Amino acid sequence: MRMETLERFLGSLSDRVAAPGGGASAGLHAAQAAALVGMVARYSDGEKYSEHAATITAVRNDTDQLRELALTLAEDDASAFGAVGAAYALPRSTDEQKEARSRAIAAALVEASRVPARVVAVAEQVVGLAEQLLPIGNRNVISDIAAAAEAARAAASTARVNMEVNLNGISGAEERSELITSIAEVDDITARADKVTAAVREVFGR
């Protein structure tokens, strides 16, 4: 996926194929959010920002790592969704086959749900980095911190939908609890993203 042109990826996204889909989009939202925060950090260098140089450097480095991780998760989602499809395609002519198919579907859904859960975690970290950079970053590109927050919000919200749709197919108590915990974190992420955007817009109004 990372080697495709944007036009080709969007063509695949719009096509009648199982993947890429919403999960891959969630990962790309997160990657874009990280990239935008990283860009603001890179514009926040020089003597004017020397007092906060250590924080800005740390933010820049963290966003680079998160951008790469989010892109990997976008690819992982497509693979995981393919495994779910393969599990549903297993034969079910006999009781033994039906049982094996059910186990395979449940296992595939667990793995497919863990990818968007990781996207939620990335989105949370990106929002945290946006919060750090907001008061000290270059005011000439501060709108991109809001853009990053909105992209992180989209990543988390999209990932939540993908986890929720799989939840009914997961019967293991531990796996369900893990998923429900991740789903519950999204409201906090979106609220924090809202505050970042509101703070940026307040700067515009000054």
C-alpha cells in the first residue's frame, strides 16, 4: 500500500473489493495526523524556539515513528480483513467443519479488531503531541495543529466503528474486555482533539 500512488489507492478504496476499506483509512488518517504535527515541529526551530528545543525535537521524533507505525497499521488492517474473509469462506458441510470455521472466524475477528485498537492508541499519542506543541510551536503554521487533531479524531472514530462491528463476533471475555476498553477511550480522544482545535481557532480570533 505504501508504494501505491494516491490515485491508485483511492481507486482501490472505491472499488468493490473487501480491502482496503475503512480500517486502512483510519490508519492513514492517523499517519496524516502524525505527519502534520511533525511538520509544525520542523517549522518550530531556530533561536526563537530554543527554550523549548528539547520538547520540539522529541515531538518531531515521536511523530516520525508514529507516522510509520500508522502506515504499517493501515497495511495490517487490509491483511487482517483478508484473513476474516478467508475464515468465512471455509467449508461448513459437516459439524466438524462448522466448528472449525467458527473458531477460525472468531480468531480472525480478534486479530482484525486489534489493528484498529492500535490505531486508537496512535491517535491518542498524536493528540497528546499536538497538545504539547500547541503553546510553543510556530504560530505561522498553527492551523496545521488543528488539522492534525481533526485527522487524529477521524482516525480514532473510524477505528472505533471497525471495532464495534466486530464485537458481536468475539466471544472471549478477555478479548471483548480489551476491545471495549479501547472503544471507551475514543470519546476522550475526540474531546481532547476538540479542545486543540478550539484553542487554535481562538488564536485566529485574537
